[in-house]
Amino acid sequence: MKSWMFRNIFRLYQPPQILIKNNPYFSRRHYICSLKKSVMNKIIILLLICISLFSCATKKEIVYFQDAENLNLKEIETSFEPIIEPNDILYITVSSMDEEVTKPFKRTIGSEGSPITNNIQLQGYLVDSEGNIRFPVLGTLPVMGKTRGTVEKELKTKLSEYITDVVVDVRIINFKVTVIGEVKAPGVFRIQDERVTLPEAIALAGDFTLDGNRKEVTVIREENGVRKVSKIDYTSSELFTSSYYFLKQNDIVYVEPSLKGVRKSGFIPDVPALLSLVTVILSTVIILTR
């Protein structure tokens, strides 16, 4: 009995050629069929592994600021003031204890000199293509390339010749940024305090969609008539030390779609779907050929 068991166990571990030769019940056709099934099973396992790799996003593709613990906080710029550029609209107020002496320096629009208050932009001063504004009494003033604070000081110096206790306030009232692409609420956003960071702009747009490529955030900026394009990696803490961390007026932020998002749009084949289809077909073939 024992010799019969050992003899049969030995046969199981023999190569297929020996089994075919020594076992009259094991035909070459059976061997080929079993070999095909074995190969197909391995192919199916490989396809399932490929599906899992293609269909799942890794943590590194989604998490923001992954190396923030290595960030040098001293390198982060904390103070930022926008530079006045052509096509900016400046809202300038001149005030004093004696309001009568300030009237000649206030812009009035409308009939009979009454100011229009329902649209604040109509009361602003448009910076022309040469970087100048036309101010009452003082005439043409160059403002391009200067900060609000600088323009305020220069105006106060000039107006002090006419008003003893003058107070000047300058604001950019058409400061806006545009966020488009793979965000939940794309649009044009007007910024009230003239200071906005890239993370704040993304937050205003509702954050990234799941299909947004956080490693490829494009910022388009125009400076002195020249458009500049920069790629920002939102998963890296180097964003905080980038010159594009603080956005400037009229910046455009574009979030590119990830490979998963491109596949969803149909521009390239959906690899997981194709692999799933092939797996189903192979499984069906195996079942039918048993």
C-alpha cells in the first residue's frame, strides 16, 4: 500500500513529458489544455495587478506640502504689496478737517458736479498705458511700478502745499485673479485687500477636484507687457518660497487634469477599463474550454 502511494506521489512531481510517457491515461491533448489554462490564469493575475496599479492614485499625488517639516520659515516672504501697473484702477481719497479745501482734489462725475456713488470704479483713476494718472489740480502723475504706500506718500507731499492736515488713501479696486481648470468652482475672483496667495486662490475656487494634477499648477502672469508662465508643484513645500506664492493682479491660475482625468474625458483609452474587459474575455474562454 505504501509503495503504491509513494509511486503515485512521485508521478505527480515528474515533468509533464515523463507523465505523458509513463501514464497511458494522460494524453498530450490534456497536457496542452492544462498548459493553456495555467498560462491564462497567470495572464489574468497579471492583468488584475495592472488594473490595481492604473486605477489607484498614490498618496504622493494627492497630499499637499509633503515635505513641510523641512521648510525654512525664514525664507518665506511675509510682507507683500502689489505693484501698480497699466490698466489698474486706483481709488484715491483726500480728506482733511476742513472738507471744503479738499473738494478741488476730489473727482466728481455726473451732472452738476455730484459724485456717482453707485459704481465706485467710475470714481477711480485708470492707469494709462504709459503708467500715469490724471489727478485734479496736480495734473499727470506717474504711478506705474510703485506701491500704494509710495503713491500715498508722494500725493501727500504734493497736497501738503494746499492742505495742511491732508490724509491720503490709495487702493487698487480692480485687483482680480482667475482660476480655471480642475477646480470645483472656477471663475474670476475680485480681491478686496489686494493680497492673495496661491493657496487662498485655490480655496476660493473650491479646491482641486479629484482629477486635478497637483504637481502641475500653472500660473500665467503679465509683467511689463511680457507674459510669463510658471509651473508650481502643489505637493511640495517649495511653493511657500516661490515668487508665485503671492499672486499679482490679473494672474491666471490653471490646474491641469491628471492622467486619470484625461482618461475620463476620452482623449486617451481608459486603461483599467480595457484591462477589465480583457480579463472578462479570458475568464470566459477558460470556462468554455474546460
